[in-house]
Amino acid sequence: MQRHLCAAIFCGIAFSLTHFVPAPGSTLDAAKDASRKAAPNFKVNDSKGAPVSLADFKGKVVLLNFWATWCHGCGEEIPWFIEYQDKYKSQGLVVLGVSMDDEGWKIVTPFIQEKKMNYVVVIGDKALGDQFGLAAMPMTVLIDRDGKIVTKHEGVVDREACEKEIRSLLEEKNKSAAD
């Protein structure tokens, strides 16, 4: 509970001080940068009990978002991610939300319905958050088509910068197919 209280306080601060934090040593200009590290795989169930594994999305660009229903900044980002899912799904984007709510589906399911979230949502836990270095929410990780972490955004993403990164990552496949 204290962890969530701390994160809730940080979440409010992150909302006020919106920023963009690229993963150490990575830039989108280095599109095929060998220093990109593989994203840790995980397997959890969605709201219908169907297994969801990060490895299932290899070949897609993944926007992995750690969020919670109580996080104000998270609520601000969700409509953007809904828009990205609609706009870029046909080009290979997958938005994957990881709710970190302790109450689980009891609180998350009504939230998903209220917000009309159009992307896959799973319930995470401390171990999953730790795999990605989750310190506070929201946190968004962009993963390339090869399953490697390109950037990590702590706090509310810069909407325009995030969309630009998504477009750049979606184009990477086209560039390599043209080579």
C-alpha cells in the first residue's frame, strides 16, 4: 500500500512535470542499434482469462503502458493510447496496458468499460513491474518489432514525441524490407 501511495504522489508530480525519458543509450535515429536490449517476456491472463505473452507480439511495435485506475496522469494518457491503437493498428502497432491496481479485475474491468479502452489490458504485479524497472506510474515502454526496448517514458508521455517515435518504429520494418 505504501508503494502505491508513493507512486500516487509521484504520479501527481509527473503529471505536472510531463517529461520524456529515452532509455539509456538509445535513440530512434539509431533504428537498428545493436545496443537495444530484449524486453523481458511475461505471460499473464487478460480479462477473459486468455493468456497474453509479450512474445506473442513479436513482429509488432508494442506500446507497453504500466498504469493504475487511481493515477491521474495515467488517465490523461489512456485516450491517446486508444487513438494510437485505432490509427496505427493496421501498420503493426499493439498497445498493451498493464494495470497495477491491487484490487485487480474487480476495479479494472469497469474502468476499461467506462474509458472504452480498445487495447489489451492485463493485471501486473510487483515482479512484472520490477522486470521493467517500474518505479512510478505511468510508465510507458516502446518495444520494436524484434522485441527490443527502444525507449522508456517515466511519467506522462509527451504526446507528440511518443507518436513520432511510434511512426518511426513502424517505418523500421519498411526500411529493412527495402534493403
